[in-house]
Amino acid sequence: MTTNAKNTQKNDVRSNDTVLVIGGTGKTGRRVADRLAARGADVRIGSRTAPVPFVWEDPDTWEPALAGVRAVYVTYAPDLGFPGAAEAVGAFARTAVEHGARRLVLLSGRGEEGAQVSEEALKASGADWTVVRAAWFDQNFDESFFLDAVRAGEIALPVGDAVEPFVDVEDIADVVVAALADDRHVGRTYELSGPRLLGFHDVAAELSKATGRTITYVPVGLDEYRAALAAEGLPPEFADLFGLILDGRNAHLAPGVREVLGREPADFADYARRAAATGVWDV
């Protein structure tokens, strides 16, 4: 650990501290921002459209966004393992430390070698770091990638019968805020997952139960899926992320939620019922 937890936690994020939340309008970012604001922190949203814009591709925006900031929640889009991510994250982390924002909590992915290169680049900055490696988000099914597929009743993906321990973004946000707020988490890497392994047939069954509609999972080939991404104007590299499911490297549960929060993670079925109640999947 880079900080002695027996100290008076002088680096803790406290009320009225300014915290930069990069991606503060995204799935994890907005939840982290809301939780920090409820604690009395001064939250600065890091996004292209924020009053003080933050743009990963424009380093000239970094210093203004960091002015007066004590800590940063770091998320990188489109993915921490994509080409150029490590260089950008490392350069940003050095800039943050130079401007007094030593506490950095980085959202990463489980089993991604490229993402781990970005993690090391952030650590090399000399920051008081915490890395949060998350499984695939439950909320991908109602807030982004798979929303339209669920509404259409057919989820077509190149994952065969592979399994994944999907994690609730609400749990991720709770862990991130805890990591920002307490020196005991400095120098730690936490892996987060849900409480059970699910195949996509299982996911479709849970979504069907929650919505009262029939939702099916249809396995497709990787090349077919890559072509579908390109047709929608999305980076075809997203298809490569499914390899993290297919090869089984993440087909096990992780203890991070319990380690940080002292409770079990939320189950996918609970998430599905909660999301269905909002009407997001109504057709």
C-alpha cells in the first residue's frame, strides 16, 4: 500500500472535497456522482458537455477539469484495453498527481490483459490508487448495448454456452465510493462479480420472468456479430471482448463486493425485476 492505513486517513475524501467523476453521466459514473453528492462532496462531472469539459482525446481539457480536485474516479471509453488507452490513462494520472489529485480509483475489467496495461500505467504515476475490476454489467441489458435486443425479444451474441457472473452497477458504485472515501483501500485491486454464474440462456430466462414476455438467446458467429457492429457504426473491437467470456477466464465468482462492503452482491434476478418495474423493456 502506498499509504499507511494506521494514520489519521489524511487522504480520505471528505465533505466539501472536490471529486472529478470521469464519465459522470454514464452507467457507473452517474451513480458514483449521486452517492458522493449525498455525502456532501463537491462533484465535478468529467464529460464533453460538462461546464468544464473533459475529453480524453484532448489533453488540454485535463488541467482545467482537475483544478482544485482532490480525487478522481477514472473511467475510460470506449474500453480500457483498446489501443491508446494505456498511454492516455498514464498521462492523465501523472497530470492529476501533479495537480494535487492523488487519490485515483480506476474502473477496469476482469481478465483483460490490455486493461491491465492501463492499470499499471496509472499506478506508475505515484497516485494513491485503487483498481476496481468488474464483471459484465447487469445494466448492459437496460441502459446500453443489449436494450434494443431485449425489447425485440431476441438476444443474438457470439458467446455460445459460456457463462459470466454479471454484476449490478449499483454494487460497483458502492464499492467505488467506499474506495474513494477510505485509505484502507489504497493500493488494493478488487474484482467484482455477482453471486452466481449465468449463461445467456439463463439471462434470457430471467428477463422473460421479469417482463412477462418471451425473450430468447440466439448464439451467432463472431464474424457475423462483428459485421453487425460495423453496420451500426460501432467499433468492431467490441466483438473481441466476447473472447473474455468464451475462453472461460472469468467463469468464476469474485469476492470484491463482500471484501469492501461486507455484504453479498445483488443477484441478476433482483436487477431484472427492478429494471422491469421501470417500464424500460415495455413494448
